[in-house]
Amino acid sequence: MADPDQLDQQIDRHRRDLRTDKLDITYGELSSMYQDNELVIDPEYQRLFRWSSSKKSGFIESLLLGIPAPAVFVAETDKGIWELVDGLQRISTVLEFMGVLRDANTDSVPPSTLVSPSRRSKLTELEGMTFERLTLRSRLSLKRASCRVEVLKIGSSTQAKYDLFERLNTGGEPLTEQEIRNCIFRASSPELMNHIDELAEFTPFSENLGLSDKQQESKFDRGLVMRFFALKNGLEDFHHEVESFITDFFREVVEGKRDFDLAAESKIFQETFRLLGNAMTEDIWRHYRSNSHRGGFSVYVFEAIAISVGQNIASVATLEPEEIRKRVMMLKTDPEFLANTGGGANSRSKLRGRIAAGERIFSV
């Protein structure tokens, strides 16, 4: 039975992790802060700016019409600089239209040109309009449009920042778990995320994934690197949902609550995918049914093969490529592996079951 008093204590404890402030500020002031590097949009975060031209134009139209917009959330650094946490699409849309937005390489982004947002648009003259072509009155109207800014103050925990971003990420362009991890962990541990980037580019790994453009855009390959490390080193702690588990694993690493030797684990990662890459091409990560490889990349196949090889790296390294290929094919047709894919395959029992199948086949 839940205890109401215990609930109050939990609320008090977690509220202390989150210190906030509220400000009303104009888009013109936000633009000036951005140009003076007092408002920062992390490069990894900025790559996620992907509103369509009509959606951007619709937002500019709303501001010109004086329609209130949702609040923007920022996190204050120990130097007082604001890092954007939520509101990327809206802020970047205005900065791009004003001609001050910079890309991830700090190069200027060409100013946007408006299109007619939709058939329901109130301002039919928006089509082909640029910021410079607006009258002075309209330019000032846009600059003076008010924006509510919620500030996550200095002293708030890294977890509070992540939780805030995750809870806010429920709008029309939801981010993947890996995109959120990129945004939050890159701010708190850029060295770790840079290293994950490097491993994702490791040729024997990257060339054999066979990912779609959408998967590549959403950092799916980076997510696989982090999945490998989390499941290889923390499988006993996994209980419910894989993506949340990966996030929690690396949050503990970043906060120093979990031992993790990045250099040593990176060597195992590279050796794992070097051995597998020498044995097979991208077919390695596809299911094998009716005597042929079928479908696209399968995360279930990835988990069963990569984790079991990584856990038995010393013995697998003694095998010839043909023997490794033979064991990969044995796993793909193994009854225990097949029984732990399909419906409910992300459950604790099925995840452990398919990795156990891999360990049985790859243990020498």
C-alpha cells in the first residue's frame, strides 16, 4: 500500500534537485544573446532542427499575429550562459528567419524565405517574404514578440536536466532516445560522447550495419554503440525497457556511480566488430529465414551476436573467420534464439534468453 507521507518526502527530495526561474523576454533579446554566445544551442542538438518550410512559416505567422507560443526551457551553466533544453524548433526558426542562425560548424545559415503556411493561413502575403523585405513595423513586431523562458538554474542535477528534456519531448517532432542522450550527455560529458562518435565511425562496425537514411539521421548507430556497452556490462541490472536502461546505465557512468573503463571497453568493441566484419558483411545483422537472409537490420540479431562475442572476445579471437561465420548461422537458426525474438522480445526474459543462446554458441 502506498504511503502518502513517504510520497511527500519523495516530492520534497526531488524538488530540491530542480531549481527554476521564469522570465518573459523578447525574441529580439534572445537573438542578441545568441549572437553574443550567451544563449547556446549545442551543435548536436542543432542538427535536429528539421521543421518543414511550411511549419517554420506558420510559426513566424503566429508571432506576427501576436498568438502566444509555448515556453522555452533553458539550463543555466555555472558561467550564467543559457543552454537551450527545449524549444529548438521555435528559436531556430526565428534566428534563421532573422539571418543570424549558425550551423554546427559555426557557419552562417542562409536566411529563410517564407512560404504560405497552409490553406488556412491568415497572411496570404507571406509567400516569398524575407525578414529584410518586411516593413520596419513588422520587423520590430517580430523582435518584440514575447517569449516565456523557464530557466533551469545552477545547482540542478544532471538527471533533473535530462528528466526535464525527456518530459518536454512530447510535441509534434518527438526525438528518439538516442537523440535525447546526445543532447544531454554531450553537455555533461562531451569526452564520452565524442568517443562514442568515433567508435560509431569504426569501419568494421559502420560499413556492415546497412542502416536506412532515417536511422542514420537519428543517431541509431551511436545508440547501438551505447547498447553494446550497456548490455555487455550491465545485463544483470536490466529489468524493463531497453532504451531507458541504456540511458540509466550511462547516466550512472557520467555521475561516477558505475565503474566503466572506456579505454578497455573500446578495445573490446573494436575487436568484436573487427572479427565479425572479417567473417560476414551486413547480412550478419539480418534474420535468416527460408534459407536466405531477409529483412533489414535486426536489433535482436545484433544483441545476441555482438554481446555474446564481446563477452567471449578472448576465445572468439582464436577462431578463423569461416568458423565465426558458421556459428553466426547456427545462432540465427537456433531454437532458443528464435523463441526469444518476435512479440515481447524486449522483455527481460527474452533479452536474456537470446543473449544466452549466443553465449552458448560462441563460447569456445
